[in-house]
Amino acid sequence: MAAKKPGKAELLAAFFDDGNYTALFADGPVSAAYGCAGGQSVYAVVQDGRPVDVEDIEKNIRVLNMAAETGAPVVTFYNSNGACLESGLGLLNANSRLMAQIARISGVVPQVAVVTGTCAGSSAVQAAAADLCVMSKDGELFLNAPFTSDDKVAIAGTAEFAARAGVAAVLADDDLQAAKKAASIVALLPSNNLAGPAVFDFAAPAKALDLNKYDPAAAAAALADEGSLVELYAGYGKAVYTALGTVGGATVGVVATAKSAINHHCTAKAARFIRLCDAYSIPVLTIVNTDGFVRSEGDDMAGGIRQAARMAGVYAEATTVKVAVLAGEAVGPIYTVFAASADWRIAVEGCTIAPLAPETAVSVLYKDEIYAADNLEKATKAKADAYKAEVCSATAAVANGAADAAVVPAGVRAAVTQALDMLASKRAVRLAKKHGNITL
């Protein structure tokens, strides 16, 4: 099987536009090249499957340094059956320098990891530290070999496993498709943290937002330009949809909640994605419509509350443009976490925005009246419906400052486009500090 895998030349030809590039380091287990991918100037580092030694790692470090100095993204193709043991402890020092360089330029230029073969140990850490990781279905990613007698997970180390663990953002059927998907992602990202967003030709979406058949992917597609969305982390935290795409031809990051309850994987996924967008000043469009956070002691124990706090903190701290569309249920902590810190909040007619579920609120506010009724359930529903219309509606939210505009479903895309245009020149400065200490 290994003999049938595409070589370095084939990978680079699939990745770069028209297969054209300039070779920088052509010899040895690690090669590098420079060219255009998706119209974006980019560096590529490619491993060919052989063991990597200190000299090869130094090539990678040099390319990362060049990328930071020239303000261009770096895409690294991981495929190595290990380290060259003859290099001895020098490997530790070289890998330490490489990891430090990856961290140093994180948030300066985009880094995309593409796993086409084996990516293990320190390489796995380096790949996971990239902004995004793309994996071929034949790729392997693990810290320690997962093929032991104690292993109870049959897919351990595979691309599917990495997707479920939230490490692989995109899966590809084969190595060449992985290269092409990496190019499409690079095209949507700015070249560096000081560059403006990429601008594309666009077409309006074919369908408008439909709240009666709400689906996060469909809701995102109704607001983004036709065919522009590239979903990320589809295998992880499935009650939240995240994607890069364009609105009005300019790149945006889209976060859309599903109607089902949200667990700690979902908030961790959303926080990671928003942090990526903020690093490169990509506007964030958040679509909120969910039944709330999952009611589970197990999820709380696994980090549900901690991750919700992390999500709220990341969203609040982000200085990029933030637009929230309140497209359905946005009650209590959901509103706090996903919408409260947005620069502009668009409430869609028919949504419910409230500090507490209406049914629960009226059971307290009108307890005596409800219990005096002949039909408890009918009386509760009647009061809840009235409470929704008077207190929790889109119009009420605007009047009380919980939203900035109220629109009908058919007008949401126009409202989003207008908001993004209005906020395009936003400038925000964080308070001077080393870093925040919001829970991780």
C-alpha cells in the first residue's frame, strides 16, 4: 500500500495552483517549496515517509521563520515512520526548537497540518498545535502506538479517531484530496495576522433561513455565499456546526448551534474555532437556536461548566467582529455564552430570548393563578405563550437591549451583510496584561 501513495512531487502538484511551485529544499526526507495555493502565497514542508533527523527538523524551523518574516502561511505534510535514532539526544533539542517556533508564530501566520502517513510522538504534538489539521483516511496520528493488547478502541490512531477526538478538523479520502482541501482552507485564511481578509466573487444562497425546519448547516448555508462553506471538526461536538466561508465575498467564521442540547465537547469546539478566527481577525457569525446545555451530572463532571465558561470568555475576549443571529431558543446561559458579547445581535421574528424558560418563569410568576385553574397544563401553556409574546419576543429583546435589530427570517442575510459591513472597520484594544486566566 505504501508504494501506491503519491510522492512529494505529486502532493505538491495537487496542493499548488496549476501544479507550479519553487523547490526550496529538495533533498532528504524533508522537502520544502513555495508557491500559490488557492491564490494565496504559501510555504509547504513535506515529509516523504523516511525517518527524520536533526537536519530535517532544522529545515522545518527555517521555513517557519521565513514564513513569519514574509507573512505567508505554512502547510506541513506529515508522513514519517519515526526519528533517525543515530541523531541521539540531538533530536530532543531539535524538536524542542521546532515546537518553540510553532508556538512563537502561532497567531502570526496560519499553520495547517496535513497528515498523509504516520504522525507519531513529538510530530503528533506539532501537528495538533497547528491552527488546523487535515487528515487523509490512511493517515495515523498518535502519541504512543495504539496497537496494544490493552487497547479497547479499534479505530485508535486513525483519522476517524482523530476527528472524533477533535484533533482533525477535516478528513479526506486520500492524500491528494487532503492536499486540495488544505489549499481550499488556506485560500479562506488571511496570509497573516495583519493582512486583510481575502475577497472572492460570490453568489447569493439559493434558500432563505427556514426556522420551521431548522438545521445548523442549512441555517449557515442560508446566510453564507452559495457553496462557500468548508465545515471544520464535523466529527466532534456535533451539536455545534463550525465552518469557514464567505458572506458578500469576504471570509467569515460561522458557529451554529443545533436544536439539541449542547455538551462540553460542543463548547470546547466552538471556543477553539472562535480563537482561530480572532487570531486572524476573521469575523464570527454565530447562529443561536438550541434547547440549552445538556442536563447531565456526567457532562458537568467531564468539564461542562468549565468549558461553557471557557467559551463565554473566549467569545467575550475576541476583538474580531462578532455578529449573533438569535434564530430560535436563546435562553439563560445559552444567551450568555453564545450571544451576550456580540457586537451586533439580530433577533429573528419568532425567536425566544429570555433569562429563564418561559414555562418555568410563569410557573413562578403566576403560580397561584395557574394552580387555581381547572386544567393546570393548559393554563401553564397559555401563560407561557403570552409571556413569550410580551417578554421574550424579538421586538421585546430590542426594546430591552438584549438585541440590536429584529428582522423576519427572509431578511436575515441582508441584515447580517449590513452588520458585517458596518463593523468592518472595528478597532478594539485589550487591557494591558500578560494574559487572561479564564478556565481551560
